[in-house]
Amino acid sequence: MRRDEQQRQATSLVCRCCGRKLPVSNFRRRKSGIYRHECNQCSYELYVRPSRMRRILRELEERQAE
């Protein structure tokens, strides 16, 4: 069985960021059916939170420039 097929049929995965073993429901799935390597919580802390902070800082700078 190929590695892709093993991951598609897995019931739990290990997050590469925090190292916790979690059910696949805690991971985002790509269009190809393969799960991402970061759990939803780590994904939020790595990608979503910093982008929100950048947006807030950019909006504050725009307000000060006016």
C-alpha cells in the first residue's frame, strides 16, 4: 500500500509541530485527500494568527498616515 493510501485511511496522525497524536478530525484535508502535517491548533498559531496581526498593524499604520 502506498504512503498516500495509508494516510487517506488513517484514523489518527501525529502533528509534526507539537508532536501530539490526534484523530484525523483535528487535521485539515487537502483536495487530494491527504491530510496536512500540522493539527488545526498549530496551523492557527503558525499561519492564521500572524496574518491577523499583520493586518491589524497595517490598518493601524494606515489610520496614522491619514
